[in-house]
Amino acid sequence: MAAESETTTAARPRRAGRPLRAVLGPAQITRAALKLIARDGYRGLTMSALAKVLGVAPSALYNHVASKDEVLLLVEDHLMERVDVSGFTELPWAEAVVRWARSYRDLFAHHIPLIPVIALLPVTNAPQTVRMYEAVVAGFAAAGWPREHIMDAIVALESFVFGSAYDANAPANIFDSGHLAASAPEFALAVAQRCNDQGLGDADAAFGLGLDAMVAGLAARWLPAS
């Protein structure tokens, strides 16, 4: 019996020194917030709903983030860290801007509910977001842009990026005028004859056209002549 008891004791797993469930932290909170927003929209993101998704009491959540605004900063940083700024150290300015803008647009095309929030959210205390802007501004400055016009150019490009992210989610029949086609023949004809030579979808073709035009216009106005 003693031997059996010793065997049973030896076979019994030692209690782990840390809980089986991962300790609640920024990464978990961010993932849960994105999941909640994707399911219920921005208005569905409340501290109580977030705590429920995480499977913790609201008081436990407040030990890590003091408010919904802090949660949004985590989300903003998570997304902005994924925007591709590598071109600003590898490519000519115009190509770098195109890579950055395409990455930015594709990312937010998958996070539409967050656009009205992120577009108006200050970057204060959001380190990854600030790093993203630092890389972009440094790229503009290295290309010879006048510093007093850099931020206006970035904001103009971001406005186009966010609008294009919405357009990427538009229904295919968004310009179908229905029984009003006869009263708007030029519009109806333009819609019917819309054609993209490179086989791109309408949203991608429109984004490419607009981005090329913006980059060319900005370069012509502000980049020093080579």
C-alpha cells in the first residue's frame, strides 16, 4: 500500500507556478476589443461588454485600462503598427507613399467601424502610431519636402485612404440608378461603360487612379526639381 501511495503521489502532476489562463494584458484586451467591434460595431464596445468577452469581472479589466479611450489607444496602436512604412527607407518618395497608402487602405478596409474613431483619435501616448508617423514624416523630409507642408500632405492622403477603405466595401450595384436611368442618361452610360483594363475591381481601380493622381500632384507642387 505504501508503494502504491508513493507511485500515486509521484504520478500526480505538480501544480504549476503560474495560472493556466494567460494573465490579462494589452494584447488580450486589444484582440477582444477588435472582436467585439467586428461583431457589434463601435457602439458595442463598452467596458462591461469587453470584460464579458474576456471572461473577467469589469473590476479586473479596470486594473489594466482606465477607460474606453485607453482601449481605443491600444487598438489604434495595434493597427498602425501594421501599416507598411518600409518604403520610406527603401524606395523613392512616390513609390514609398504608394506602398504606405495601399497598406493603410487595405488594413482599414477590414476595420471599417473603426475609421470614424481612429480618424479623430489623438495620437497622444500611442507609441506605435507615433512611430508610424515619424517614419512617414522622415521620408517626406528626406525627399526634400518643405516641413511646413508635410502634415497637410499626410492628412490629405489619409482622407483619401479612409474614403477608399469605405469604397472597398461598397456593394457592386452602388451606382445602379434603377428606373431613374432614363432621366440621367450620361450617368447611366458612364456606369454601364465602366471598364478597368488591368482586370482590377472597381474599388481597386478607382483607388489606384486617385492615388497616382494625388502623388503626382503633390510631387509636382512640393518636391524639389531633380
